[in-house]
Amino acid sequence: MSLRNRELVFLVPALVLTTLGFALVYTQKASVLTWTSLTYGALFIVLFLIAHTGVRVLASRADPYLLPVTALLSTLGLVLLYRLDEDLALKQAMWLVVGLVAFLLVLAVVRDLKWLAKYRYFIGGAGLLLLLFTAVFGREINGARLWVDLGPINLQPAEYGKVLLIVFFAAYLVDMREVLTVSTRRVLGIPLPPFRYLAPLLTIWALSMALMIFMKDLGTGLLFFGALLALLYAATGRFFYVFIGLTLFLVGAVGLYFLFPHVQVRVDIWLNPWADPTNKGYQIVQSLFALAEGGLFGRGLGQGYLVLPSGKTIIPYLETDFIFSAIGEELGLVGAVGIILLYMIFFYRSFRVAVRSRDDFSRLLAVGLTSIFALQAFLIMGGVIKLIPLTGITLPFVSYGGNSIVANFMLLALLLRASDKAA
Amino acid sequence: MDRPLRRLFLFFALLFVALILQLTYVQVWAAPDLKTNPANTRAVAEQMKLERGVIVSADGVELAVNRQEGEFFLREYPQGDLVSPWLGYNHQRYGRAGVERVYNEELSGQSGLLGITGYWNELLGKTRRGADLKLSINMGMQRVAVEALGQRKGAVVALDPRTGAVLAMTTYPRYDPNRLAELWSDINSNDDKPLLNRAIQGLYPPGSVFKTVVAAAGLETQAVVPETTFVDTGSVAAGGFVVNNYGGNVYGEHDFTRAFASSINTTFAKLGVSLGADTLATYASEFGFGKDLPWPLGGSKSSFPDAGDLDKAHVAQVAYGQGEVLATPLQMALVASAVANGGNIMRPYLVAQVLTYHGQVLDETEPSVWLRPISAETADTLRSLMVKVVESGTGTQAALSGVKVAGKTGTAEVAQGEPHAWFTAFAPADDPRVVVAVLVENAGTGGSVAAPIARKVIAAGLGL
């Protein structure tokens, strides 16, 4: 079977499954099945079939599994949002359309990754500018400065900035990998490459980290840091860099812990949410209660106790940061592990792109994008199940959030482009 | 795959495995503990999706109803604080109390027959609805009792002595169950303890109302008859302790009827000493002291000291209700109900019927005898003594025109402040339908403070 036919074969059941989900939630809400619920599903079948056709034309040899997994994740997110709040679902649906348009645009514009590598400094500069722009003009919501108001649209430039910066670093490291692996001198017995080669890398890294810390967007900062470390290791093969990176991370983490009260609170809550379960620890404690309630098989879509009589969700930010808790309660361990497996499949397929790519740039780009995607999924899922301290980021493709959806679709387009070259 | 990529792949795969392990731990291993964690109010909230049964008074006033909001039913209490001391609350955050707690299974449709029909209705797609409760409370009397007590710390309880049905019960201070969220921290820290139902949870020295028990013991053991004469000199010494009359009164020569009507401490101290600690303890126990209240709504256990711990001085004191005797207002109402009901104390009850929402009776409280402390003859004799209290003794302020009222005052001395005012009564004396016990903390004499309250409640109970 051709790659694209394989994609189609996997896409259709994914979308039928989602339609079923819509129907299920709808019957829960209105106790009758109407065409509205089914048209919702049908709409997204058409939408993803258009995307699929686009891939057929624009990247016919791209990986066939990434798009179906994305379709399943994003429409499942939509079903959950529809179950929580119909207005939110409608907004998310519109963002999904924007995301798919962005996806096709990126595929159409970036016909060859070399083009991206060529404009690497421009792209890196643009990424930094986006961060700077947020830092200057951003509006602070919930303690983090992430949002820039552009008329009716709230933009989160950091979401796009991090993708651009990954592109830059991948291109930059292709240039520098030879230099970075050849060390000319030793400092305290440690081999170091010439400083002038390291300087741009360290500057942009430090600058972007500083901006993210300034914006108190620690989630994105952590993601970016981790992805860069993975990139550096993949490029040089030197564990030494990872070691330095982790040391820097530890120093930075301890520094942040003592410098910023909200970091301290986050960590303290993670260590013992039960010290203050009705106030500071409320969110994570309620998340654990929701997961416990879900048990092995879950309570069923639409059957969980997610919304208070007042109409607010029982867990604050359920629709964004804590959507995974809702999955755990309504679909149970089985469903939640299913979601984790979907991310693992995505990760596996996109990592495979890196492994099989023929040129260095697409290899490093795929590693960078894969790392940022996998880390994001891990950080937020790990956060809401109390494996690690909570950082407020979205669950890729599932959480409510237009910028996150669009940025992730652009990331997906770049991965498909890289895989098209790889095959 | 080269080595760095292989290692990176492994690293990320491990992260995902860690996620799955932790998730399994939370959702399966730790789940039972998380579900029963005290901070977890999901179970209560879950039950809010069920339509809880309605609670009505005997005269058909709605006490607890539901307001539907989305998929939830929110509990509302139209009578507010008027009935909160025993009705309690059902709250998603603060849990349950009172009738709402004790009859939760019935109200939420989990028990017995209704449970099965409830599940059947659910299968048929009908909303599950809990059972309704019809209480024994007479809201007319309840309102009068609340008004009569006013804003004085204390309690009023009224029973039907023939059945044990609680007709009215109130306490002050109270709280409005509709405003729990805003009141919660205050009512939990307030020194006046608004969450305490003084009628069944408050323990007070009963003072002279306890003379009813002592008189019953004396009459039943034939140690004394109404005509037995005593001489009062204003004080009597017992084991080194000097008993005085309230207010320093001196009564001279008098019979036992007068001793009871005027509540002469010296005479009861003498009677108590002659009966002895064992007899007193036996009769206190026969009347229910030292026993749990025989109903599911709980309350405090009234207490009488162990006979072995009582020396002569203490026997003299407990004989007029001081010393270590402690009683709840409901307990004192039950003592009076024994006199009113031919010597039998009926089991008190608050819930008369459990009904399906189309009015089919699922369960009905059958009146039954709890204790038989005294014979019918002794009860008759005591009744005439109690009539004299209201006719010409300390309880004249409880008298009603056209109805013979029987009663007993109590003025219990306390370590600090004014004495607690007590009054227990029943009427009509010849065919009692209402028993009332009144307690007002630190308020003065029973005859002047508590008796008027009892009169109003009795009048309401008899439809006067």
C-alpha cells in the first residue's frame, strides 16, 4: 500500500471514533441523538481529508502515521471540550481550521528544508523578536506574561518563537558540529571548543532563557532548555555537553527556587499538596481525586464530575493545563494510557524521521522538534499526575488554546516535510 | 541509528514509561485512599446529582426542598434557622448533619425497596429520586417555641407523651443552613456554639426538676406519701454539708405535696439521704440517666454519679438536682412524659414516615415503650403533685385558663452567673397530649423565666 493510502486508512477510523465520541457526549447532554452531534464529526472528517489531500500533493512521501495520530488527539481534545463547554469547543474548532490552514501553508511554502537552513539567522532573529515582543507588550495573565492582544485575537508569540528558535539551532549546529567536536584547548582539564564558535550559541540560548524567565513562562523555558540540550547531544554526540547543561539547569533551578516565590510554591505543592489541600494544593489534589475516581476503566465520557453546579470546572484550568485529568477520570487508566501511547507513537514516528533522514539539517530539525513535542507532553502529563512539579503548559493538540494548536500544526508540517525528504 | 540518537530515544521512552507507572499508581494503587481522603468531597457532590427526597413537617410545611440547577439538585431550607438544630444540612462541601445525615440513605434512595425501584427507574431513564420524610414536628408549635425562647441561650423540646413524637424542638443560638458557606468558619469557632443542639446535646445540672425523679423514687418505694409531714428550719446539715432553701426561705411544718410544690431543698435532701445513694441511682437509671437516647439522632447521655461515689453530703445535693447530676432538656422531657403517660416513657422520634414521592408509605414509626420507671399509681400521685406546682407553687406562671397544667420548676445553681432556669410540664393534666421541657442558661428562676415559655408552647400544642 502506498504511504498516503496507509495514512487514509488510519485517518478514517480515527475520525469515525471521534464522531462516536461526539455522539456519546451529545446523548449525555441532551439524552437524544440529533444530527448536530454527527455533523460535528462529519465536519472534521472533511477537514482532515482536505489536510490529507494536501499532504498527497505537497509531501507525497511523508510519514503516514503522524497525521492520523494528530487527528485523533486533536478531535479527542475537541470532544472533551465539547463535553465541558460548547462555546469553548466551537472556538477550538475554529482554531483547528486555522491550524490546518497553517499546516498546509507551511507544507506549501517550505518545499525544501534547505530553504529554512539558508535563512537560519533571519529565523533565529525572528524567534528572539517574538519573545522580546511578548516581554515588552505582553499582558500578564495568571502570573505569566504570555499574551499579546491583537484586536480580537490573543497571540502567544512564545509558542511560535520556540519553533523558530529550534529551526535556528538545528541549522546552526549543522554548521558548528565539526567545530564543536574538535576541541582546541582545555580548561581545568576539560576539552573546550574555541569560544568564538560557542559564543552565538550561548548568547541566543541565554537571551531566550532570560526572556522566558522574565515572562515567568517557566514551562516554555524548561521545554526550550531540554530540547536544546537534546539537540546539542544529537549534534555532537558528546555527553559532556549534556553534563554541563544539566549542571547549569540545577544551578538555575536552585536559583529560581530561591529567587521566585511562585517557583517555590510550585515545588512545595508538588512535594506535599496535602499540607494545604483546599487552597494552594487544591488544583493538584483535585486532579488526583479525579484520576482516582476514574480508576481502571473510567466513568465514561460525560459521566465524570468535572463541572461544579456553578458551571465552573472543579479543577481550575481543566480545559487547558489539566485536560489530562479529565481524560483520566472519564476514560480511566485505559484511556489515559491510550493517550500516552498515542504520544509515544507520534514520538516514535517523528524520531524515526530523524534516524532515517539523509542530511544533517533535517535530522537535527526532526530531533529538535520531536524533543520539544515529547517534552511538552511529558511535562504537563507528569505535572497533573504529580510525577513532577507542575508547569503551566498545554497538552499538545488536546488542550484548549489556539496558539498552541496552530504552532503544533506548524511543527507537524515541518516534521512531515523532513520525513518527505527522508524517505 | 547512531549512539546519541539511540540514547535520546531511550531517555524519552523512559519518560513515557515513568508516566504510565505513576498514572497506574494514582489510578489503581492509591485510588482507594484518595477516594476516602477527608479533603475529597466528590461523594457528596456525586449525590447532588440525585434528586433528594423532600422533608415535610407533620402539618405539611416543607422543611427541605431541592432547586434544580443543570444536572445538580441544590438543597434549600425554606424554614431557615427555625428548624436547623435537628434538620441539619446536606452540603457538597461541609457534608451532612442532623436528619439529613441520619436519614441520608432514605433521602438519597439507597435503602431497601426504594433502592431497587430507584435503579429500575434509572434503567427506564427516569430521574432517580430519594424517599420523602414526614416528620412528627408541628411547625405551629415549633414557631411558637422559637419565638418564646427568643434570643436567650437555651433549648425547648415538646413531645407527645402517648407516642414519643417530638412536636417541637429548638435551641439558641442557631444557624441558617442556607448560608453555610459564609457562616462556616464563624459557627465553628464561635464560643456560643451555634452548631450545638442544646436540646439533645447540652448537659446541664437539672436542679429542682430532678426532684420529680427523687419524688418518684420516694413514692414508689413508699418511703413517702403526699401527706407525709416534714419540718423545715431553712437549712439542714448532711455529712458536713449545709443545704439551704433557694432564696433563704423557711417553710416550717409542711407535707410532701407542699415540699414538691414549693420545691423545698431541705426536705428533698432529707428524703434523698433516707432513700440512700443506691435507690436514687437505680431510679435515675430507670428514668434513662446513663442511657443513650433511644433514637438514631444521637445526643448526649444524661448522667447520674455512681452510687458508690456518693457520700452523705453528695446524696443530699443530688436529691435536689445539684452536684454531679447532668441532664439534657430532652431527658427531662422524657422524665415528665413518664408521669404524663401512666409511668411509661415512649421512645422519642422525629421521623414519622418514610414515603415514596407518590406518597406510598415505605416505613412508619410505630410508637413503642422505652422505659417503665414507675407504676401507673405512682404516676397518678406525682401528677397531682405537679398540678399543685402550677396551681399554688413555684410554677404558677405556667397556668392556662381552662386547662389544668402540671409542671415542675428548676433553678440550677452554676459556678458562674445566674442560675439555669428549668421547667418541665404537661397538659391537660388529666389527659396529657403535650409534654414540654424548657431550659434557659444563666437566666434566673425556673418559675419566672422558663415557665412562661412552657405555657406558650403548651397553649400552641393544645390549639389554645
